[in-house]
Amino acid sequence: MIEETKAAIGKVLKVIPQTVMGQDRINYIIDQFKNFTQEDRLLFLKVFNRILTNMIEREASDIELGGYGNDNFVWMRIFGKKERVKDLPQFNLDEAAVLIINILSENQRRYLIVTRSIDFSYTFFYERKNLPVRFRATVYFDLDSIALNMRAIAAVIRPIETMEFHPNVLKIMSHMHVKFGLTLVTGITGSGKSSTLDAIIDFHNKLDTSHIVIIASPLEFVHKSNKAIVRHREVGRDVLTFKDGVIQSLRQDPDIIVIGEMRDPDTIMAALEVTDTGHKVFSTLHTSSAVESIDRIIAEVHPNEQDRVRNRLADVLTCVVSQKLVPTINGRVVLAKEVLLVNSSVKAAIKNNNTSEIYMMINQGGQFGMQTMEQDLKRLFLQKKISLEAAMSFANNKTRMQQLLTAM
């Protein structure tokens, strides 16, 4: 099948002049795509899905295909380590570009040429398990060549009860107990933010007779309505922007609004406003601590707006979970998290621009369900799940981590 695929690609691409290079070559390949037969495209799809099947069976979280940096190999991240997969076929830049372009629609190809990057979701049927598998995908340019990253989306949601949140934290997150407020799930890329959000959605979907609107780019796990009715709106497909999705949701009678990411000032302001109207809102940020999350939101807006945003954030913020996936001693990963619950002292610190005081409030708030990242890393170390080196490496505050470990 591989040799047949390479031959079909070579037959069409041999007409591309050798003098056509770089981005012009990608444009040329897209223009030539109409010359591939439907049988060719089905063959390319089978090869592509066979690679994804291999990814699933290796329990890899991510796959990389195409682009100068791949050096013709398929790369995968398996239990945190990104490496070449040497027992899979190699694809040169043109071959990889064809396999990638083949999974894009005509509109997506045009969008890629203009914006140089596109995010989307992809689904294929995994025959061995007899179920559809979804992926979050990004196609982008790497030194004038097309590259693809795909991240596997778990077919089964991890129950929120297994994430070891304090009962008080679960109560504050629950729409059944607290009808409004903003909860943030933060962390760097690949820290499991989406999985935590999906667990929160699933928790409500099983128990709460509510209306949940999810606005994401791209949509990952698709929830089937249970006790709750769940709407999925993908940015770029069902709605133009995050801001538009948030504003439009107000006319859709929602109880819970899930915003995939607060990535720009417009989305941040829309999220604060919709929370202020009495809705339960969940969203994510690319930050590594609770204090950094608060500072990031305020810093994203114009200086003239910062005092107003600071006060509004203090009024609507209820909880911040900052998380990391830490390598375990047995070669897998485990969730470590910092948890901030916003009480009157935290509100005052935000309003008075004294966010540096919040870390100590988290440190001393264990009886309420709060914990610093360092406290949770110490817990995992004492449970012999992670090594001393991992605890130190993943700590936000190395000095505090050293103090906690020394005091043992």
C-alpha cells in the first residue's frame, strides 16, 4: 500500500517544475490536487488512517508528519517523550504534503494558503475497537513545507472524581451548588486542560438538568446530551470567533458556557461580561500558576481598562486550577495541580493589585481545598508516584519546593 501511494503521488507531482520551490511549490501541489483520482485519494486516506491506528496502539499522545524538521520520519510523543518512529515508512516533503492536504476540505486548503496555519478536528473509524476516534489537528508551515501535528482525544472521559479534587472544590465547580462564576483551568500546552474541562462537562451532563454551550477551536470530545442538553460550536465552522460565540450564547438560554480558550482581550472581556450576567463559565489559559493566570488576564487589556477588569474579575472569579502532567516513576504521567478558591481575602488582593499575596493564601488554605503546586508535588513524591528530581523540576517555586522537601 505504501509503494502504491508513493507511485500515485509521484505520477501527479512529476509535472511540477524543479524550479518551483518553497511556498509556491505547496500552492502548485494544491492546484494539482484535482488530478488525483478518487481511488488515489481513498488510498491516501487509508495510509493516513493506518498511521493513526499505529499511533493509538503505541498509546502516543501526539504525532508529527511532514515539514523540514521531521527529516522524513513520522514522530510520536509516547509517555512524554517525542521521538522518531523508525519502523514506520518515511515520507519526503512532497509525499507528506499530499497526505496532509488530502484530509483538508477545499475551504480549509484556501484558508491554509492565506493564514499559513489552520486548526481543526479529525475523526476516523478505529476498526479494532469498533469506535470513532477524534483528534485535534494543526497544519502549519515549517521552512516553506507543510507540517502536521495531531493530538489524540481520549475516547472515554476520565471521571472528575478520579482527579482527587477536594469536595469543597467540586461543590464550587458544580452548577447545582453555585449557579454563577468563572472557573479557569490553566496550564501549558499538553497539560491536560481539555481533559479536565471535558470531565467537568461530563459531570454536569450526568447530573444537572441544564443547557451547556461549548465554544472551542477546534472541538475535541463530542458530548452526547444526557441530563443536560449540550451544544457544540466550533470556531471557524459554527461561529466566526470566540467573542461572537460567547455573545451569541446569551440568546441561546444557556446555564453553563464553556470557552475553549481566553486567547485575546475581546474574548476575555466577553467572558467576564457573560459571567457578570449570572452564568456559570469555564475556560482555559496558557499559564502555569493561579497568580500568573490572574495577572495575565489583567495584563491582556488596555492599561486604561485594567482597574475596571481587576474589579470585575475579583467579583466573578470563583476557582483557578493550574495543572501539569508530571512523569511518573513507572514511565507514565500523573496530574499535579494548584487550586485557588476565591474568598473575600483573595477578592481584596485582586482589587487592590496585591496578587503577590495570593500564593501564601493558597498555601494556608488547605482546609478549604486549596493547595499550591509545590504541596501537590510533595504529596505525589510521598506517595512514591514521582521522583525527587521530577518534583523539583515541575515546581513553580523551587525555593518553596526545597523547603517542603527539607522539612520532611
